[in-house]
Amino acid sequence: MSSFSRLLRLFGDNRSLPKGIALHAKIIISGIPRDIYTNNHLLSMYVKFDRIVDARKVFDEMPERNVISWTALISGYSQIGKAEKALECFSLMINDCLEPNYYTFVSAVSACASLGDGRVGKEVHGRIYRSGVDFSTPVSNSLVNMYGKCGLLKSAQSVFDAMLEPNLISWTSLLSCYNQQGENSKSLKIFVNSRRLGVRTNEFACASILSACAGLEDLKLGMQIHCLVIKCALEFDKFVQTGLINVYTKCGDLNLAGQVFSEVNRSNLAAWTSLIGGYVQQDKRLEAIDLFLKLHSSGIRPSERTFSSVLGAFADADVIEVGMQLHALIIKMGYGSFVHVGNAVLDCYSKCGLLQESLRTFEEMDERDIVSWNSLISGHVGSGQYEYAIELLTDMLFQGYKPNLYTYPLILSICGDIPATAWGKQTHCCIIKHTFDSNVIVGSALVDMYAKCGILNAARKVFDYLTSKNLISWNTMLSGYAQHGFVREALEIYSMMLEGDIKPNDVTFIGVLSACAHAGLLMEGLYYYNSMIRDHGIAPRQEHLASIVNLLARKGETRRAYEFIRSFHMEPSKVVWRCLLSGCKTHKDIVLGRLATEKILSIDAEDTSAHIMLSNIYSEAKMWHETAQLRKVIKEKAMKKETGCSWIELKNKGIFPIPCSVFTARSELRMCNGKKFTVTAFHSASFMLFMSEAHRTLGRIQLTILKIVGRLIGMNLASFLDLVLL
């Protein structure tokens, strides 16, 4: 049998499957009993050829099995992506009282990494520790990789720090872990440390650090890494080429991205896909579609990833008809069954507001994952359909899907928009329980939720707790302060950004200018506006214009505000003219007030508030004839101003929108941020009618949120309600 074993090993190493199968047949025909060594070689041969069904059949027929037998089978399942089967075999091996070796542990840990199951991964880690198996470099590397893919970066770092001599794979694994979890600054520090210690750079490390540069949108750093790539002769690696294109597109330099692409072998589909995705991210949708058409006409068959990338170019109602044609092409080419392609189609319809189409796509998907649910829920949250979004969340949880890093921000968005402070806090508890609180994506969503609910102290605590902050984190905190009139704190955040070399973007300056507008800081506002253009090269948007016009108009400089509007390079929006109109009303500028109203009505002829504001300007100027004419127009068109609402919390029992028109007598209410204030109480009849409807709608939403939060922390609704009502 020893000769058979040697031949089986030889055929496996030489990738000669037909000869291996022929030898297996000869062994069966010979009738010679196979010993455990021959069976193990036969099993290993089938595993090497990914013939896992044949391997399992050989395994099941083995009269005797040892550690090598189990390890070969576990490794086979793990390699072909059947991680659940691998862990099932690992458990059966333990039950057979066989002690795994370090090869077995590596395969089991890899299976946990594939599933992203940190809990089982920790159990396997504990067994490795108890078994006394040496924490060799391959075992430690697999643990670092597993913890990283499960989002447990502290555990990954601890394993790495315990390694006596981490090798290139160790450093690359840790670098990849932080990069995959969006910790780009930490990834950069790890890469710099590895270079200082003389660790060689390979194509995988370069691809990871290029991804980090793209995440940081640091063009200068990306160009430095590009130089290192050339120095290390890695510029022809397809992963590195794709990474370079990704860096330049993320940093907005499409010319450099095009230069890299021109030097790439045109058969490199990943490069095509990366450039198409870059055009989509930079909102160059027509260029993305044009490049896709060139790819399609060149005879290169697009992959499922290519379709996923180009679908983002159709996430606009104006081109959705073409997007539907692309959807038909996807089905025709057989990619409709791919989960991530279905997710991209679903996301495309959701972003266009076609919720029925997105729901139909969701229901037609053969297989769904957490991304599918997130895309569907996100579409409904974005359209303000919170009640249906919460129902979808409930369905997702009851079908056994666990929320991930991108699900919690959706829940927090609902809590912030309703707003529902108590439910937001309970969701925060769930996030802490699942150790997601230090993640920059979830952390930014928590800051946003607390800021929208007016609890700025809590928002700042979460912000300060974040070990790694991205631009979104900074912008969210700054905007939170600005929206609530905390001007000094908002400008302090901006100063901290500059000191920390965080490059501000257009959203940053919307917050800064909004803060200046709140406090009436005209000179400061103009300084920041000019600095945005001069120092940071950011083209002003309508929001920036509106803030400056608001500042000038509130200071009584309505003529200067008008001249500022005239000098703007874009056609002003309705909001800009409304800011001017508001200033004209305050400072009784009839001429510009009439002009601003005309501009608003040319954009939206049914704008009731513009008519009413101009009517008030006429009234204050005692222009009764013009006032009467305007009131007549309002009456003839049956215009009615939409009633304003305030969200209030009554005795901790619920949050309800109260229309301003129902207040008549004095009473004390508590706002969602905890502050008390005196308002008029309400007509009992109109209030009860309104509160009845509010109870029905928001009561359903809040009860569903209670179910979701209870489900997340593993309690039934009755027990959870008892806890909440204590």
C-alpha cells in the first residue's frame, strides 16, 4: 500500500485528477484492504481537486480515522467556502475525543473568519490555548485574520502583539484587518511601523495601504505609495493597479486615474470596473456609462462586480429607464442570481424612490443577505417611510438575520429623525453589547442621533470616545453644534479639524457658515466663505450661498445680499431667495422683498409662505391696497399655509407632533432634550382629536422599535417592557 500512497500524493501534487481517479479504481478492484495512510492520501487528493463530495465519501467509508483524516476534510470544506460544514466536522472531531493539531485549528479559525462569527472564533481560540498547541506563526496569523474579519480589532491587535516574530503575512493581515473595518489612519501607522522595522512590502500590503489612502482621500500620500510601488516593481500586479485607480478616483483626480488605466492591460477587467466605480463615486455618471459601453463593445464580458459598480450611475430618476434596460441585460447574461448584483439593483431602485420596484426585486431574489435587507430598509428610511422601515427591521430580525455595522446606523437614523431619544439610547446599549461602539461608522451615526435629539453632551462623549474619526464624524459633530446654536463649540471643532490635518469638505463649511448665521457673525462668516474657496479650493454650493445671504439680510444689508446672489455662478435656489425675503421682511425692504417673492414664485408658483411673507411686508408698510390684492390671490388659489409642528414628550410616555394652532392657554411641557418651557395649553377637542391620531401612528412605531430593541438584546417583549418601565 505504500506505493499506492506515494502515487496518490504524486498525482495530487501534479494536479493529475484522471490518473488519481484511475488509481483509486485500481485499488478498489484489487480488493486489497486500504490502511489509514492510503485513505488519508486518497482523501487529501480529492480535497486538493476541490472534489469535496468524493472526499466525504472516502471519509465516510474509512473504518479508522485519525487527526490527519479529520483535518483534511475540515480543510477541504473551509477552502471551498463551506464554513458551516467545516465547523460541524470540527465539532464531531472533538466529540470523537481526538485532539486537533495546529493545521486543524488553522482550518477551523479560517472557517470562523469566513462566517464572520467572532463568538465561535473565540471558543476555538480558547481551545487552542487549553490544548497547549504552540501558537506558531500560521496559527496566530489565522487568528489575527479571523478577529479582523469579525470586526474585533482589539482582539486581533492582542494576538499580534503576543507574537514573538511576526512575519510579512502577520503584518499584512493586521494591516488588512484595520483597513477592512475602515480604520484607515491606524492602517497607515501599521504600514509605517512595518517599513521602519525593515519588513518587506508585497503586493497585498500595497493593495491594502492603497485602499486606506483611498479611504482617507489623501492624494499626496497615494502618490507616495505609487512611487513605492514602482520602486518595488509591483506596478504590473493587477490588484495594485486596481488599487491605484481606486485611490486617484476617490481623491477626485480622474486624470491620474485615466493615466494608470491607460498603462493597464485592457483585459484587466478589475481595472475597468474600478474606473467605472470611480466615475460613479465622483458623480460622473455619463462618463461611467460611456466607459461601460466601451467595455461591452470591446468584447470583454462584464463581471457581476462590473454590473454592481455601473448600477450606481443609474441611481437617479432621470436615467432610471436606462437602468431598467441594464437590469434586463443583467438577467439576460445570467447575473440576476448573484446576491451582490441583486443588492445593487435593489439599491438603485431604492435611491430613485421606486420602492415598489425595489420590494419586487427583493422578493424575486433567490438568496438574500444582510446587505439586501439594509438596502431595502435604507430606501424606506430615505423616503421618510419610517413605519414600514421598522416593520422590515422586525421581519429581518425574526428571520434570523443579525444586524451588522450598517444596520445600526439605519436604526439610529430613524431614532434621530422621529426623534425617539429613549429608543436611541437603548439601541446604543445594543451597540455596546456587540462591541460596535468604537467603529467609526456606527459612532458617527450615534453622534448624529444624539445631536438630532438635542442631547449634545452625549453626542460629544461618543465623539470623544471614537478612537478613529473620519471626515463624516467631524462634520456630524460640527453640524450638531451649529444646528442648536452652539457657535463657539462648532468653531472649536473646525479648529480641531485643521490642527489634526483633517481636510474639510463642502459639508464642513455648510456647518461652519450655519453656525455663523445663528450668531450673526457676519465678518467671520465672510472670512470662512472666502477661505473655503481660496485655501481649500472648494466650489460654493447653494447651501453656502444661502448661509451668506441669510447673514447679510439679517444684518440689514439686503442690497449687498442681492448683489452677492447676482455674482453667484449658479442659478439661485428657492431657499436662497427665501433667506433674502426673510431679511427684507425684518428690515422692511419692499422693493427687494417683491423681487425675492417673484423669484420664488417663478420656481414654485404654489409657494404659499412667499405670498404670506410679502403680504406681511405690505401690511407693515401700511400698503393696504397691495395687501388686499395679495390676500385676494391667496384666497382665490385656496392657498393654505402648512401648520408647523413641534415634537414633545409627555411624562416619558411618548413623543408626539403637536400642531402650533392647537395652543391657547399656558402650560408647561418638556422637550425631547429635557429642557422645560412654558407654552399655551390646547383646545381640548382639537388636541384630543390630534393626539388620538398621533397615538395610533407613533404608538405603532414605538412599540415596534421596542420589539426590535428587545430582540437585539435577547429579551422577550414582556420582560423588556418591565425593564423599560421600571
